[in-house]
Amino acid sequence: MSGTRHVRAPFPITLAVAVIVLAASIVGGTLVGTANLSPLDVVSTIMRHIGLGAVAPTPALPELLDALVWESRVPRVLLAAVVGIGLTVSGAVLQSVTRNPLADPYLLGVSSGASTGAVAVLLLGIGGGALSLSTGAFLGALLSFGILMLLLGGGRVQSASRVVLTGVLVSQFFAAITSVVLMVNGDANSTRGFVFWLLGSLGGARWEPLIVAGTVILIGVIAVQFFAPALDAFTFGWDSAAALGINVRAARVALMILTAVVTAAAVAASGAIGFIGLLIPHVIRLLFGPTHRSLLPLAGLTGGAFLIWVDAFARSAFSPNELPVGVITALLGAPAFAIVLRRAGS
């Protein structure tokens, strides 16, 4: 019926529900796996490692199964959560900064730079074995972003479309370098492993990279929240934001740096996981409105929960084979985004 208004719950209640959903997803995600373990075994193992072994409901698991839970499942689920949060928030920010509804976290060429850095370490041996694939990917992502900022004159550009076009330019350049290195130096095994990583995989999650990536991502995401008023103003255009008293250049440069670092950390830890940073912000805008004070935390929490369950499906649905999680997000994201576009245009 025309004129019907959608009643939305108060933001604190909605935020509390989103936090509960993410927490429940973390718990549920640790229960999913190919090993025949009961939920009580998994819970008891986690309790022992956090100092609550005295009240654990079941006996200790054998060492191998204990390591499977604590060294593999738990860090993998937590990494899925922080990567989902980082990519979703970065996508929401760049959609506002560039006023481009198709912007995603990889708009600034970070993903292609990360791929070049990873393949340089993996196939060219840059770093002499001292650099891991994740470190090479992170450094490559920062290099590509640095080149982008140079081409944009340190952020002095006055056109949002130029930011987008420059990002495409940098992305294509680094993608070409990656392709050349793969063609010249890659063999079947190394190329297959690199492509699997490139499509997005959380299979390599361990505590140390989780702590590093999680710290960088969460600090960046928290810092972005302070720019919510500027992001609201950006939705009306850079000139309008300036008229409202926003220091457009400073805010724009700060937000681009924050999203680039967050995305670089996410890609270094998990590869390029597509669609999540593009789709989730649009869904949250449709459901809860465009105000960034609520959009950013709700989108981040939703993205974290979503990626946990997509990864759980990717590692268990076709056992013993595992699909790259980026493939699943693309398969789910493409039709879902088409539905969102159809609803938004109706």
C-alpha cells in the first residue's frame, strides 16, 4: 500500500542484535568441519585453552584433534569475521567517497598490488625467503596504493570519477605484471596454488597472522567511524561537503589511506574475496538507511557473520575438497546483488 512507512527498531537494539548474531556465528562456525567431533568436544577444547578446563564438560581430545580445533578452526573462523568486517566497511566507505554504487574495497588497485607482491615472493623469491606470501601481498598492496596517490597528486584531485579511473589504471597495471610473472616463472603446481589463494581462501589461517591482520583491520575500522559525518556529507558531493564545513581533501585522503590499509591486511590474510564489500553495504542501506553512524557498524558486523557461514559452506559442502571462499561469495553475490538492484529501482 502506497504511503506505508517501514518501522525500524532503535539503533542500539539493532546493533545489539547484530553483535549477538556475529557472536553466535563465531560459535557456530567452530562447530562446522569434516572431523567427527561433537559440539561439546569443540566447546570443551576451547574452554581448556582459555583457562576454563576445570569446568569443561568432556575429557580432553587427543593432541591431533585438539590442534585441529584450536590451531585451525578457531583462528579460521575469527579471521573470517575480521576480514568480513574490514572488506564490508571499506566498501561502504569507498562507495560514499567516490559516490559510485559499484565501488568495492579493491577499487584503489590494492588487490592487484597484493597479487603482484604475493607472486613476487612465491615465484621470484624476492625477500630471499625472509618474507612470507602474506607479507609480500601486504607490501605489494601498499605499493600499488602509493602509486595511486602519486597519480592523484597526493589527493588533490577534484573529481571522484578520476579516483575511480586511476584505480582501474593501477589495478590493470599490476594485474598485467602478475600475469607476466606467472607466464614466465610459474609451473603447474605453483600457479594452481597461487590462483587458489587469489580467489580467496581462509585455509591458511593461524593465530599469528590472525592477530596481525585482525589488529590492523579493527584499528582501521574503528578509526573510520570518526569520519561518519564527513561520509554523510560526501553522499551529496564533494562541493556540498565543503559547503557544510568539511575539510574535504583531508577527510578524503585519510579515508582512502584507512581503507587501503584495511583492505591490504584483509587481502594479505585471505586473498581477494569478491562481492562482500560491494553487496552488504547496499543491503544494509536498504534495510536501515544511509546514515553512516549506523551503516558502518551494522554492515561490518553483518559482513563478518556472512563470511563465517560462507567459509563454513566452502570447506564442508564438497569435502574432502575445499572451494575458494571467493568463488562462493561470487556465486551468491551476483544473483543477490541483482535482486538488490531490482528492489532499489522498483
